[in-house]
Amino acid sequence: MQTGQIIFHIDVNSAYLSWSALKNLADGSEIDLREIPSIIGGDMEKRHGVVLAKSIPAKAYHVTTGEPIVNALRKCPHLVMESPDHGLYHRRSEELMTFLSHICPDIEQVSVDECYMDYTSVAFRYGEPVAAAVKLKDRIRETFGYTVNIGISDRKVLAKMASDFKKPDLVHTLFCSEIREKMWGLPVSSLFMCGRSSVETLRKLEILTIGDLANANPEILSAHLKSHGITLWEYANGIDDSKVATEPAEVKGIGNSVTLKADACTKEEAHRVLLALAESVAGRLREAGQLAGMVSTEIKYNTFRSVSHQTTFSTPLCTTDSIYQAACHLFDELWNGTPIRLLGIRTSKLISQDEPIQLSLFDLPGGGGNHTGPEPSSPSVSKQQKLDQALDAIRKKYGADSVVRGSLLHKK
């Protein structure tokens, strides 16, 4: 049995497509998206966007994740498309992470469909890691109906690499002692964090495989790729001392953005989108027990030019109306009339709701000042906070769409 640190990387196979396929089957569909050329992504009516997930039959047509949907349709004209359901994916993700945490408490979730598990702490209970990983993936398939790949290593980056080996529903190992045999012969594009730009730079240096990269001069890599070149060289040599982070990192900001199905051309349309975003961001702030001291609004025009503006609150807060009012004020200052492709709201300078707040002179009732909107300590804000808390409780119990603002109802 392998000694020392043992890390699992658990990755759901074609998560979005698998989760959508299972929901469709549960709703009575006779077609399993996983068994036909199909993709998740974009807008089905307008057929634009990118491929978020693909089935194995679609892969046979060389459809790739991240490519424009129009390209995928050229490769496979009878490709079946399904729009993403992010609410569904969030619920399935929570189910999986809860299930895994009952097996091992040392879990680090890194995306909606993948996580690291520090198997070291539970090895005494479940035994040899490969056999345990096989049982684990089989239990996930039997319990939830979809498959996962599990990579096993003594380094996080190698566990991630191992889970990306042949799919689906398989377990692979990639310990430090195995990198020469299993990893060095792969193209550099297979290495974690080695994107297209890096691949092209390395190609010009005649570095084509991970083995070439591992044996390259780090100083040359640094000269062409800066610190990222050193990181890639370390990963190619299996150098990674990061641990499974079982405690969530401190939240530095909370935000949300949306790419619009059709460009927004009026202030009223944009404000309606900002209201929905403000509800989402404020709800996440309250769920995290945080107050925001700063809010920013982002606009991306249909020319793909992006602009943003920010403002600070005299007193940190988390009410929907306050964030919405600030976001609209920033939007009105920013917008130049060009049709809008994307809108976003982000909050930062977060503090815990439990921390004492230093009120400014202008926050006191009747304090005056130049700020617009209700004062953070005023009765109207207190009522808004209680209303937000009541709505949060209803949505938590009955679902996110159980209470919808009238102004957003027809857009739902």
C-alpha cells in the first residue's frame, strides 16, 4: 500500500450533460442525452454561445468543450442541444459534496463538479486507495445515476491529471514515481494550467511533450512565460506542495453577472437586470453572514468593450434595495447608450455581520449629507432588512422562485 499523503481528485463525467439527461429521463423523456450526439450550452433558439458539456457520441464528431456552438453544428448537423440549468447543477453538486463529506470530512470543492479528498485520514477505515476509489465511484453511480473519474496521487496536481486520463467511470493513479511512464509522453496541452497561449510559446521553443517541459531549462521558461513558466515546469516534474484546503478561504468579494440573451438597449431593461442581480448578490451576502462596504457595476457592450465603476457605502450593508440603488446609480453614470451584452454587480470590502459597525455622522437620523437613498440606520432600512430576511427564509424552504418581484415576473 502506498505510504504518505494520499489525495483523490473526484470529477463528474460531463456533469452538466449527465445531470440534465437524468432530469429529462425523470420527467418522462425517452431519450438519454448521454447516448446520442448532444451538448449543453448556449441558446437553443438562437443557436449561439459555447459548448459547456458534450456527450461521448458528440466527441466522436470532434466536438470540443468551449468551442462556439455554430462550429459544433457544422461538425454534427443533427447535434441535439440542451440549455443549461444552473439551479439544477447547483443542487446536484450539493448532493454529491454532502455524500462525499460523510465518507471523508477533508473535502476541498474546486468547482461545481469536482473536488479533492484527503484520503490519508480515512485510509485506515477503507483500506488500499485504488480498491476504495473503485468502490466509491461505483457507489456514486448506483446512488445518483451518473459516473465519475477518480485520480489518485501523493500530489494534488497529479491527482487532477490522473482524473483526466481515459474516461468515463474509471480510476487512475499518478504518483510521483509514475510521472515519467504515465505523463511525460503526453502533449504539453494535457498539462494542468497549460493553455493555448502557453502551448504555442512552448511549441516555438520546440517543447512539445510534458517530458520536454520537465527537462527544459527553467530560466528559459521564465524568460518566455514569466512565473507561469516555472509553475508549469514544476507541475511537469510533479512538484506541488499544496494541501487539501478543508477550510473555505476567506471571502473577499461576492458578485454575479449575466450575459443577456438579447442586447439591452434601454435603461429600463438594464435596471430590471440589475434588480435581479442585486437580489442574487444581496442574498449571497446574507447567506455568508457578510456586509459589503463597496459595490461596483460592470457593463460589457455588444462591441465587447467592458467598463466598470464602483462606490463605497458610508456604512457596510447587505440589503437588496441599497445594492440595487447603488448599482443603478453607477450604471446611469457609466452607460453611453451602446447596446449591452453583459451586466454585473460585485461587492467587496466585506465584514462579518457580527462585527460592530462604526456609524458616520451622516448615518444618524437627520444627519444630512450628500448620499442618496435611506440612511442605513433609518427605520426604512430596518424594515428592508427584516423583509429581506423573511424572503430568504421563504426561498430557502420553498425554492429560489417561490417569491418573485412583480417587475421581474414576465422576464422569468
